[in-house]
Amino acid sequence: MSVRPPSLFSNRQEQSLNVLDYELLAEKAAALGRAGERVGEALARLGAHSGDAEARRVLVKAAADAVYGYFVQRELCGYRRHDDAIRHYGIPREVLARLGAA
């Protein structure tokens, strides 16, 4: 059985690694939030579009790129299933089909 000493008695290297781990987790969370904002903005632009098919195709591609980046960031944070994110953002099937997920 292994027992870790309380942080008061741990060496400096362990403390610095804990600080580094904390910083990395904070940056992952912030990056996930930024990626989520990009998805929301891209989907809002797509939802507000009422023009021609070519412009819609460009918006679908932009939304698919944003969703792809978001999914990658989620996986880096340890989230493997994206069903809840798809429901939360209301990602349309045409965007998911562009990712090969439909």
C-alpha cells in the first residue's frame, strides 16, 4: 500500500507538478469553452441564413469545422461521447453528415 504525504510534507517538485497539472487542466477547460463558443456562433449564422444554396454550403462547412474542433477538444478533455453536446447545441444532421457521423 502506498501513502502520499500531506502537501505540507511533500517536496517542491511534487508541488510544482501539481501546479502544472492545475494550469494544464485550466487551459484545457478554457480551450473547450472557446471551442464551444465558436460552435454556437457558427450554428447561429447557419440558422439565420435564408439565402442561396452556395452560401449555405459555405456556412455548413464552417459549422462542421467548428464542431470538429470542438469534438477534438472534448476528446482531449476525456469526453468520448458527443451525444450530449449534439443535443445541447442542436447540431443539425447536415453538419454531422459533413463530419461523417450521420
